[in-house]
Amino acid sequence: MSAAANYNAWLLERSRPYLGQRVLDIGAGVGTLTDALSSLCDSVVAAEPDPALVQALEQRFASALNVTVVEADAASIGRAEVPRPFDSIVCFNVLEHIPDDVGAVDVFRSELRPGGRLLLLVPAHPFLFGSLDRMLEHERRYAKPSLKDLLVQRGFAIDVLQYVNPVGALGWLVSGRIMRRQQIPQGPLRLFDRLVPVLRSLDKVHLPFGLSLWAAARRL
């Protein structure tokens, strides 16, 4: 989704009210979100487990004095030598890849200051799990009640928990469950990105379905 500029701006806009000045970007990938966060925050740690992507991140942010790149995942971030605690942790489309998501949330809590925010975006609705999820190596998709229970039981208070992107859910159902595609079709993805300025208004309406669950949770 690094080329989906409107979609990524949409994610950042949701996050801005909950961002502090010391931010951890878990699963930084090619650094699209890290780059945006670096213009808003005093300090950003970009954590990425893939060595090739770590090298690309180090090259991309070589001159960014407020960005630190570390080779780490949720399980190993605690061993990284970085400034902590964090004001916020951004974890977008990552938690569903982690076999032990409970353990990961525990780690995130330990890395946050009291009152710090965990910002999550995860795939929604287990019934949507299909060929695209398998291709992306998803461990699971989340139901709203189960994600709420996970966060509350691990010491977080929920600020926001809602389904987002209802249009994307329909496309995922068709592509992943009905047509059983093995890759995300680029044509519909580009069309969706062009429609984001219109679709983002749906964030104000709490619908009972969506492609993803968006959560902002506060460490108690």
C-alpha cells in the first residue's frame, strides 16, 4: 500500500489526535508511515525485522536526525537500544501476522509510558478470511469484541474502536472469498485510492462492518 498516497494520508489523519512526540513504528516496511511521522514527532523509531528492508530504511533516513532504524519485531523490540518509554506505538496491518498477538500487546504496553497510546489497524471479520489473507500470511482476522477483550485484558482502556473502510470489505469479499485471487488487483486498488477523499467521510459513521478495525487504546 506504499503507493496509495490518499489511503496512507487517511491513516495518518486518524492517528494525529493520539500521537505524542516519541513514537515507535512497528513493522515500518519501506518507511512510508515513518516518513510522515517524522514530520510530526520529535523522535521516531522505525522497527522492521526484514534485513533487506532495514537496509533500505537506513538509506532512506540517513539524514533524518529524528529517525532511528532498528532491526526488530514485536518480540525483540525490548532488547533494542532506543530511547524509551514511547508516547505512542503505531502498528498498522502488522498484528495479524504475529502468531502470539497477546504477547505482542504485552510488549507494546511495556514500551509505552502510562497514558501512552497504542494505535492499531487490523483486518476485520473472520468470515472474510480467504485467499488474499493466506497470500499475505495473515494468522487471523479480528472481530470487534475479541479485539476489545484482548486490549482490555492486557491493560488498556479503549479510546476508539470502530470498523473502517466498508467499501474495501466488499472488494476483499469478492477478490479473496469468491474469486479466490492470489494477489491484490492493482486496478481496483488504484480506483479505491482515488475515491479515498470521498470515502474518508464514512469514518464519522460507526458502521457494523468494514475491511479493517481501527483502535486507539490508552495504557493504564
